[in-house]
Amino acid sequence: DAKASVVHGGELKELTADQLDEILKHHTEIVFARTSPQQKLIIVEGCQRQVSVSGPEGAIVAVTGDGVNDSPALKKADIGVAMGIAGSDVSKQAADMILLDDNFASIVTGVEEGRLIFDNLKKSIAYTLTSNIPEISPFLLFIIANIPLPLGTVTILCIDLGTDMVPAISLAYEAAESDIMKRQPRNPKTDKLVNERLISMAYGQIGMMQATAGFFAYFVILAENGFLPMDLIGIRVLWDDKFVNDLEDSYGQQWTYERRKIVEFTCHTAFFTSIVIVQWADLIICKTRRNSIMQQGMKYVDIEGSPKPHYWPF
């Protein structure tokens, strides 16, 4: 019934793979003493087998070492940690992380920094991807339904280079959420930087909201000027013809080419404004992955690492 175990290197070489798996499975605290470099590699492989047995929530195997003999285990582990001062050059090359101060407490700091970088990258990607749907859908409807162009190319550039670029960069300097070190390690096989959940939120939810808001403004402006939504289908060729100056709207009013273009450019502006407004809300949504915005607060971390008030860069 004991949860702790001590395994000597002499005993370890007599164990089969199944016996080692049983020890790793039923003991939470294990000390392997007087082990050879080959046995260290066997221990790492045994721990990695437990990851597959425990399913998607399984642990990630980390190994620390400073000598040449530790290199095989450092290379095989999911995370190899070498000592920066006392460690050999071979162990440093085999490791994924190097402790410059040889302090084991720095591992926690490194893990926290890695999680923060991963979180902020996901936030930036999620924010940037959402505007793709409202940028693509106007052109799809323009081609398929032959309606006047809802969103111009210049306004798309304004979205990509203005409202998307600077806020996306600002998300990279977000402070760590309060529960960042309380989470279980992510599964590298399923929790990718861009996964199905992120795509569904960016494209299927926020992106569709932005497109809906843009088309709502587009159809309202045209309807207020006499062109009802059902009468817009198939009108694109006549709408863009410079020589057609007597195009009738839904109420029989005639429109010249210049007047039509003024209304069209107004629609472009309204569609653009709708996207920008929803992107403001999207930026606040992407600011946190798990915590409430009330818990996180409207602050970011500058390059020096100190929290600052968050001034939105629009």
C-alpha cells in the first residue's frame, strides 16, 4: 500500500518493462538510485509509456542533467533541462532548456513564461483570424448573388493594417492570467496553437457576428435609399455600368451612375465601421482565455515586465 518506492540501479536492470510500468503506475514518489546512463534512458521511456496509458491528460516527462552521460535521457525526454554553469556542452546541445543560474526554481519561471507566450500567441491569432470572414463574405456574395460590392478593397487594407495589426501586437504583451500555473500541462498532440476550438470561435462565432453586423448596415443603407434586399440580386452589371444613368430602384426612382457610387461608398464605410466596432469587443474577448475580464483587468505588461494601464491602440 506504500505510495513511495526506492529502486536501486542493480534492481532496475533485473526488471522487465512490465514490472517497471507497474512501479511507475502504483507509486507517486519514486527514487531511482545509482543508475547508469542507459538506465536513465529506460526510466524516461517507461515514464513516457505512462503518458499514453493515462490518456490525453497524461504528464509530460522532464529530465534535468549536467553531464555527458545525461545526454541520451535529455534528448529522449519531452523537456530536457541542462545546467548552464556546471553543465557540459554536450548536455546543453541535447537539452530543450538551459538554466543559466543552475537554480531549479528557474524551471518554474521558465514554464510560466512559456505558457504566457503560448497563451498570448493564441490570443493574437484568434483576434487576427476573426476579420477574415467579414472580409471574404462580401466578395462571395458579390460574385454569387451579383449584388453591388458591400466592402471595398481600400477599407479591407484599413482593417488589416489599422484595426488588426497594432491591437494584435498589443496582445503579445498581455500579463499572465492568475491561474496560469494552476492548469494541467497541455497535451501537445491535441492542444495545438491553432486548433478546432479556436477556428470555430474565430470563424464560426465572432467572424459570423462581424459579417452579420456589416451586411445589416449594408442592406439598411441601401433600403433607406430605395433598394430593397431582394431587388439587389443580379443588379451588379447594371449598377457598375457607367453608361446606365436611369437605373430604377424598388420604388421606381431613377439613379445615375454617380449617385449610385456615392451610396455604394457609404455602404463601404458602414460595413467597415461595423467590423471595427465588433473588433473592439473581440479585442476585449481575446484579452483573456479563461478568466473574466473583471479578474484580469485592463492592463498589459511592457517590455520591462511591469504592469501598465491599457490604452487601446486604435
